[in-house]
Amino acid sequence: MQRHLANGLARFWRAALAEGWPELHSITDQDIAHRATTIATQGIGRTLRALHPDMNWTGDAITLATPRNSEIDLTGRDLVLTPSVLNRPRLTIQVDTPGQFVLYYPAQHIGTGRDRKPGKIAHIIGKTRAALLTDLTTPRTTTELATRNGCTPATASYHLTALHHAHLVTKTRNGRHVLYQRTTHAAHLLEETRD
């Protein structure tokens, strides 16, 4: 029975999720970066109020608009906010994890690299470099950028190296991966050359 279940899950993964997983993972990463920035700049209250229309933060409690009229005491539990791309548009809670209250909310879809228009800067540095630079709203690996922008990892690497030499991106090693991020100068340049 367990083997049949595992095989069924593996088939489902290959058929439904495997191909699109890099993009789905990227959406949750973008959402986490966005929420972290909001928490740091505007506070946890505003972040919690903006997570979902059925949820509200009263200052000392989270209220959810649900058909059930129940109360869960979270005293002594950690609140874990988890973006999800698979439960749209619902808000899901998990209370059976010891010491934690997990709140799954629909990840904010900021878009893939191909959804974003690079603006007039493409006339200066080229379409691929402009697309990569525009897509670096959050740190990303070469492979992730290649997948999101429809090019090979070698092509993405070539253009990222040029952007790095021009001081438009920084690179940081994170374990086995190198993460690229656009510089403040690049962000200003993109803003100034936007269509």
C-alpha cells in the first residue's frame, strides 16, 4: 500500500509539478522577500493584514473569516507564515505541529522574468541583459534566471558576468550556489529608463 502511494505521488509530481517547479519555487521566494521587506519597513501588523482578505490582525489576535466559530489559543507557539502556490485562493492553517501554528497563504504572484518589460535600457545593454537585470528583484541563481527568462544557463552566465563587471549586479556564494542581485545603481538605472 505504501509503495503504491509513493509511486502515485511520484507520478503526480512528474506529470503536474516537476516541469513548473522552478517557477513555482521562485514565486514563493519572491513572496518571502517581499513580506520580509514589509515586516522590516512597515511592521508585522501591516504584513499580517495584507496576507489575505479573510484574515485580520487586531493587535493581539489573528481573526479568520470562516464558517466555523472557534478559537485557537496560540500562547507559547511560534507563528510560521508559509506562502503557497497550490492553495489559491484559500488560507489554510495547520495546528497539529508541536510548538507551531502554520499559516499557509496564497503567494503573491509577482511574475516571471518573461512577464516583466525591461524598458528602454534594453536599447543600451541588450534585451537579454536587460531582462536578467529586471528580473533580479530578489537574489537568484544562474539556473533560476535562465529558467525564468527562457535562455540556457551558459547564456545567462555570460550576461551575468558582463553585468557584474559593469557593477550592475553583485554575486554572493551561498553554499554550492552563487546568488546574483542587482545593485542600487542598477535599480536606479532601471527606474530612470522605464517605459
